[in-house]
Amino acid sequence: MAARGITPADLYELKSVVNPQLSPDGSSYVFVQTTIDQEADEYRSHIYHGTINSGSAPVQWTFGKDKNHSPRWSPDGKKLAFISNRSGKNQIYLLCVNGGEAQQLTTLACGATNPVWSPDGSRLAFQVSLKAGKTIFDEVKDNKQEHPKPLEVSLMQYKSDSEGFWKGTYKQIAVVDVYTGEVEQLTEGNYHHSLYDWYPDGTQLAVGADYSELPDFSFNHDVYLLEVETKTLTPVTKGTGSFGQAVWSPDGRYLGFLGHERKFENATLAKIWLYQTENREISCLTANWDVPAGNYLVGDFQQGATLPALVWATDSKGFYFIASDKGNTNIYFADVNGTVQGVTTGEHHVYGLSVHPESNRAIAAISTPVEVGDLYLLSLPDGQILEKLTDVNKGFLKELEFSQPEAFEFEGADGWDIHGWLMKPIGFKEGQKSPLILEIHGGPHMMYGNTFMNEFQILAAQGYAVLYINPRGSHGYGQKFVDAVRGDYGGNDYRDLMLGLDYILTNYDFIDENRLGVTGGSYGGFMTNWIVGQTNRFKAAVTQRSISNWISFYGVSDIGYYFTEWQIKSDLTDIGTLWQHSPLAYVKNVETPLLILHSEKDYRCPIEQGEQWFIALKRLGKETKFVRFPDENHELSRSGRPSLRINRLDYIAGWFNEYID
């Protein structure tokens, strides 16, 4: 059968592979595979197990219509802890690797997440959400039959896009005895706590918290040492910034963690820090390295992917980590003196990592623009691929053809070097003219790059060339570059994008300059709105989860007041500046047919932003349509209900097909 381009409905067939975990002896591994139950319109995630150098395909270890995830090996490798919602609420389960049914370890009314094994394997630390004044042993009353009650609000941060309206709960830390099931709560109070790692002798935990008395105006996050027996807390960082993801070295001499001192607020590069337990001194190991530690690469497919912060070598002299650079994420190694060297150098997206230092091997979850994502066995420290461990979409992908992007650089505003990619349409033939869609990422402090983008491939399959660019404000190009967008929304970032389009039209003669489209979400939605108010060069536009009015955004978004102050560098005392940067101020200029896609429960860019934009356009007789997605939040494109994700893709392609072709 001849290969074809991917369609929106193919989402039902594709499998996601994330979170590899090598066993303590390095002989086997587990991971999480997510599929879609089309009839139920739901995701199913299960744990799979594979053996290194066996030549056999991984086997499924959990079953049913549930979500099973967060697998963690016990230190002796005989048990596997994981989280499952099979009882109706997330709880910790234990699975004996020699076989048998999974044992439910916690039965808490508040549920349990993020299991972390103690070094001796006798306990698991975990996180819970508890209402103020309640303990882990208090039963939560079932409110299903109660009448609705008013929501009393006294905090500015009373809602979040991920969790909805705040229910008065705080994240606490507890431990459970693996043998007896006895549970003990370690933290309390009206503060959120984050669980990181056990000290090697099991006497304390590295945790995180913000103990400010004014949480609405505090954006710091500190690392603490929590004594398990006495429950006393000792600060590691001293309120100078936002720090977390702390991990102990095997010998206990160092605590490594990520963070920054907020010099450029949320545009500040994440650095690697080291705390020495002997002298209690902190140093920034990557202070002079102009690359952010962590994964900032935009993707739209992998479900529930998480990355470890640092993975220590056995001798405690260094550690492995992931960093984002020029459209790629790769594995690096740094020693305790701050010398950083690359381990992998590929043009790809490493979105999962597990290291077995004793055997000098690692498993990496890797995606490319033409590979959805699979697990690979690597040798260390050279990063060479030894074996492809999974090929979960092999059968289905035989039917499909993907477009391989071509990278390019051009001169943006003020002569800055800007990086981008161009995808040709599927079935492209020399001599033909192709329409083009400009895609704009969100953040704005994220980056496009060498990963699988389902939306891009669908547009290529519809006959479009796809252009995506990292304008100033994107991560991966240094601190000056990522900070440059703040206070200049719609300025040189807009010029970078337009100059990139000009470069493509000048250097690639197969692009039809009269058949151009533009789309983007979040910041990309703001920029799509901005573009159609500044130029008529596009024949069609689709704005997604966008911002249209910074004045109202300030008060309605879950991050509005501080994000606006950080990014626009203005507040409600300077409405003129907020309005100057608002696309709504230029609505009379819009001539481009515009489709507005927005989720009903988007608290990041609330739907009133789309409503204002639609009514203003419609009142002026502009060509527009407003599509509202029920019960979805800001993450619709990545983790929304499968059928609605497909609806969204159909709307995007349909709008461009109607107005461009």
C-alpha cells in the first residue's frame, strides 16, 4: 500500500512512550505506554517491562481501563511502585517483579502521588493534597449530593489552569511503610510542599516550599532539608529565587538542584546549583553557561512525559542532565567543578532519561520531526545508540509519510541571527507552487525544534508547506535572546517572524506568496491576533487560546497580574501601555478571515479574550468564526479529550482549506 500523509483521526491509532526507568541492576527497564480508547474517548496508560539484550519485545505489566504511571523500582529491584486510579482515586500500588497481582499500598481518601523509595527500600515518601487544618487521616466527605455552595475568594491566586478553582487544599508530604502500610504525615500548614529525594542514609528528605506570608506576591521557591524523625526543616536556599528538583549525590556530600534568582523573572535561564553538606555552601555550577537546563522544546503528542533533574554518577563526581539548545534537547554531563560536556549531540528531542551509572548505559526517550518517539539504549559517556528498545508505532507508521523539515538561519530585526525550519508538503513535486502556513509557538519562552509535531505533519499532508521560527523570546539561544521580548510584545518579535517569512519567499521559489496562512496558540495566539492587525499579507488565520486585551487579561488569567507585569512591564496604573500592546486596539485593521479557537475552562488565557476579539471583529463586519471547546483548558492541543483534539485539528485544516485554496 502506498504511503499517505497523516490525518487528524490517526491520533486514535498512535501510541505514546514515556518515562523509562532502568532497573537497579541494569538488566531490565519499565516505561509507560499511553493509547486512546476511541469508544470511551479516553486515554489508557499502562506499564510495560523489557529486558536488555534479550531480543524480545517489551511485555505489558498492567491492564484494565485505568491510568497506571510513575513506575519506580525499589532499591533491590524486587518491587515496582506505581500510581494507579483503578480504585477511583490515585493510590500507590506495589508489583512484585517475579509475578502476581499488584498490591494496593495506600487507601487514603486524599489519594497519593509521586512515590519516592527510601534508600533501604522499607518506606515510600509521597505527596498528598489536604485541606487547611486537616490531616492525612481525616476522611473527605462525599459532596456529590450537596447543593452548590458559594466560592469564597480571599487570595489572588485562587484558580489555576491545571486544577481549576482552588479547593482550599495544600500539598503535603507523607511516608508509608512498605511492609505494614502504616502512614505518617511529615509536613503541615497552609503552604504547598514539593517532594524531591531521600538523603542516602534515609534520615532526611530534600523538599521544596514557599513559606512567604504573602503568597500572592511571592514567586520564590526554596529547597529545604526535612528531618523525617523530628519533622524539622532546615533551609538550603535563602529566599533569593526559585529553586527545586533537588537530588542527593550517592555519597551524600552534595545536593544538586535547578533554579535561578529571577533576574529576568520567568525569562531567566535555569541553572544548576550545588549545595555542599559539609560547609553548607551553595554555588552555581553553570553560571557562565548560556544554555538553560531542562526541556523547553514544544511538542504536541507525548502524554505525561517527565524528566529527572540530575542523575548522579556512582562516584558522586558529576551528573547527567538535559538542556535545551538551538531547537534540540540533548544529554550533558557536568562534574562538581562545573565543567560541562555534551553526551549526545543529535538533532532530536530527548524527552525521557534513565541512567545506570555502574554499567555506563542509559535509556533515552527520543523523538524527531519524523519519528513519534521511542526508547533507545545508549552507551556512556559517548552517547552512542546501542539498541532501539521500542518501536510501538511501527505497524501503523508503515502507512504514513512524514515531511522532513529543513533548518535555516536568517537575519532578523536589528541584525540578530534567527533560527527556523521549513517543511515541504507531502507529495511535493518540483515546479509546483505550494501554500504555506506560519506556525508560532507559545510561552513565549519555549522553543520549536527537532521533535514530532502532529499538527505540522497534518498540515503538510493537506498540501501546505509549514514554516516555524524561534523569534526573540524563545529559549535555546542565550539569556539576552530569551529576555528580549519582555516589554516589546509585537515589536521585534513580530519583525523577526515577518523577516523570516520574507527570507523564505526570497529563497524558496516553490512557495506561493499569495496563499499564506498563520496560526499559533497562547503567546502564538496573541501574535496571530497581532499579525492580522498589522498586515494583510495572509489569506487566512487561526488564533488559538489567545490574548487579545492585556487590560482585562491582567485580572482574569490565573497568572494575569504578575505575568503582565513581567512580560509587558506595565500594570493597571498604565493602561495606555497595556492597550498599546493589545491586538484589540487594532481590530479595525483586520482584513484576514480569522478563526478563533478557545476552551471553555482555559484559565490561563480565559475564554473572554476570545469573546472580546470575536464580538469586536463581528461588529465591524469582519470575516470570523468562534469555536468554543467544552470542559477543556489551556492544554487542549496536547492532552485534551481525544475527540476534541481531533475536532480542533479538523477546524484548523478546514479553515485554511476554505480560505487559502
